[in-house]
Amino acid sequence: MSIKNTLSAGRPSAKTNKLATLASLADKTSTKRVNFDLSTEQHTKLKVYAAKQGKTVKELLTDFVQGLPSE
């Protein structure tokens, strides 16, 4: 019977490679969440439009923002 196939005590997060974890965090750009209110009708209109474009609302709005002119 092998010891490697048994359970061990301890926190799994304590066993991670911290350098790899920090490196993966460095690759990500920071983000900001945008929240706003829409009427039910506006929300439905947005969802339907996004679906007809084959996109999610997030993808649709992200594409819109990327298309805005730079100052």
C-alpha cells in the first residue's frame, strides 16, 4: 500500500507554489465593474439585441467601449 495514495491533513492552499500564483496574478490587467439600472423593457431589448448578434451583453458592451474614440 502506497503512502502517496492516502489522504493527508492540512490546508491545500498552503501547498501551492507562491511564485506561480504571483506570476499568474501579474499577467492579469486590472478591471473595473460597471453597474447601471435599466427598465425591464430596456434590459429585454439589450438582451435580445445581444442574442441576435450572437454575443453576450458583456461582449456587446465591451466591444462598444473599445470602439469609442480616444481623446
